Amino acid sequence: MTESDLTAAQALTADLRWPHRPADWAQAHRHGEGVVAERDGEIVGTALRWRWGPRHATIGLVVVAPACQGRRVGHRLMSALLEGLEEHTVLLHATADGRGLYERLGFVRTGEIRQHQGAAQPSPPIALDPGWRLRPATQADLQTLQSLDAQARGMLRDPLIEELFQQADATVVLTEDDTPRGFGMLRRFGRGHAIGPVVAPDAIGAQALIAHLSGLNAGRFTRIDIDFDSGLGEWLESLGLLRVDAPTTMLRGPSLAPAPATRLFAIVTQALG
């Protein structure tokens, strides 16, 4: 995949009613590398991978045009991406249609993501224990945000977090006695805005971050992709963010090792993880 392929790639996802804007595709391609499938000079399939440090990778934006499905195009795209990743832990989020292919390629189910979206409703602030508070992030926080993300995701994604921070409409830090313990971002994505990543030590901290950011975007389209095991689904629906999808988290290779005191409650995107 080259930069000149991105217009056709975005058109392919638009035909499938995926929400990715040209800017979302450009960002994904900037941080990764991909392959395309062509038929008679026309792009009919895409797939990207992102290497995060020496041992980790994610895979996403695996798309095959409906007219070419069932012809092993997806298998060929995935096989090309997996070359050179034999010693890596590789993570992806699978649609129901893609799960069988990924299982045949050695991926195993490790969890689920819940995609919630809608017009965000104002929410009362979440009460935090004494000593805990939210504050806006500054440029001086960037390395801390990168460290917290690495601890929670189990992968080194410094360039991605730096770009997201620079582009975000808002980034808020959760602190305990002025020590950063988590953060969340509100940024442009797809049909409106997305909340993510959200990193926190516990569900209350995550709720405080999400409630603040969704409140900033009240009345406008908001999307968030959360870890199903977070238990935040019902609460998100009370904010007007209804569940619309439930992709499967799958892994090939050694398990990820996030830090025990930090958790990734909301991912960046289903592609990037």
C-alpha cells in the first residue's frame, strides 16, 4: 500500500458503511504499513499492520469488497501481513465474518470490545475520593501519557500517542495527590468524535474521565470502544451512547503483559487497538 492508494481504500470502506474519513486512513497509514489486493487494476481489498516496539503488532482495516469475498482474498492479505511477525505478539479485533479466518491463522479469542455511540448526553461529574482530581493535560505531560498507555496496552506506541495528543480536542489527566494515574482523549474520528484511549487504575477513574469528555461533546455524535470486561456498558447507555457492535479481541503469540495498576478501558480504534 502506498499513499496513492488511500483514496481508493477509503472509498472501499465507505461502500461498506465504515466511518473512516480520508484523514483517519491517512493517520493509520502514517503509523503502519499495508498491502492491497487488486483486480483489473482496481483495489478490492486492504489490510494494515502496525509494529509497536520489537515484539508487538496490531492488525486492522482488513477489508474485502463484497464481490470478491469467498475467494481467499482475505487469507492472502493476512498471510502477507503476518510475514516477519512470527516472533511477535499480534493483536486484532475481529468482525463475526472474519473470526474464522483469524482462527485458522492461529489467533485465539481473548476478550470482546463493545462499540458504543450516539449523541452524548450531559452527565453529572463522577465523585472521586479525596486526593483524586481531573486536570487538563499539557505538553509537559506527553511522556507520562506515553508511559501510562504503554503500561495499560502492553505495547510501546509513543509516536501514535504523541500524534493523538497533538490533534485531540481535549486530553484530561486523572491524578492522585498530583501524580498522574490515568488519562483520556476526545478527538475527531469517523462520523464525529471518539473518546479513547482511556487509561485508568479502576472503573471509577475511567468513568470520571469519560463523563468529563462526553460532557464536552454533549449533543454531538460520540463514539467509544470499551473493553467488555470493564462493566461500563450499561452506564454508557445512560449517557446516550448505545451499543452497536461487539467485535472479538484476538491474539496470536505470547500474551500481553500490561501493568497491574493501570488498565486500558477504551481503545484508540478497533484497527489500531
